[in-house]
Amino acid sequence: QYARDYGLPYDRLLRAYHGGNSRSTRPPINQVLDEAQELALEQFLDHIERISFGIRHRQVVSAANAISSEAYEYDDPPVVGINWDRRWLKKHAKYNKIVQKPMDIQRKQAQQPARIAEWYAGLYAWRGEWGILDEDIWNFDESGVCI
């Protein structure tokens, strides 16, 4: 009677009466990752940020698909959609995207393999000239490049 009087759907009122969820309180559907999988994705991205590698959209998509496929037992595991990564990164604001600046031309020229090989050849010649052994060299370069 109440549904007729106020023009409301009977099923919706019955669901509310029995303590069911409304559209705003029900859990989301078509979610590729559950809470534990989202936590695993966050831990992976935290690790990527800790090593200062930078998070890219393709990394988020491939990691989410890999986590999803590990938990899926059947033939075709669910994959994330086209805009899933953008929505996920928007929801998790701590992973803000940093736009890389173009590399200075002098730095780019210094990274040519021939010049790097020439520098190391000079280093080894200098070590031989002064009698410096491998155990006398300590790597404390702040750029993250190991000799």
C-alpha cells in the first residue's frame, strides 16, 4: 500500500525493509581486483616508487592483469578495461603522475656506448698505472649506477 501511495517500486521498499543495500550502499560490481589484490597492487607500486623508477600507466595495467590472472582458475582471466588505470590512479591520489623533463643534450651525448666504453678503458688504465686493486674500490655513486 505504501509503495502505491508514494509511487515507489515495491521491490526497493521490500529490500530496504529486510535490511538490503540500496544503489549507493551496495558493493561495486564488475570489479577485477578484490581488496587483497588491490593491496598487493599498492605494495608493488610502493616498491616501484621506493626505487625511484616512476609509475607508468602500462605498469599499473600489466600488474593488475598479472595479479588478476594469478587468482583466476579458469581459461580466460578477467582483464582491466581501457580507462581502468586512469580511474584507479585517480582514486589512489598518492600515486601522482610525474611528467619527465627532456634530457639535456650534453647528458644524452655522454650516454653513448662508445664514450662510456672509452671512459671505463681509461679507468682501468689508470687503475693499472697506480696499482689499485678491485677491493680498493668502493662504489658510493649517488646516481645509482654500480661500477
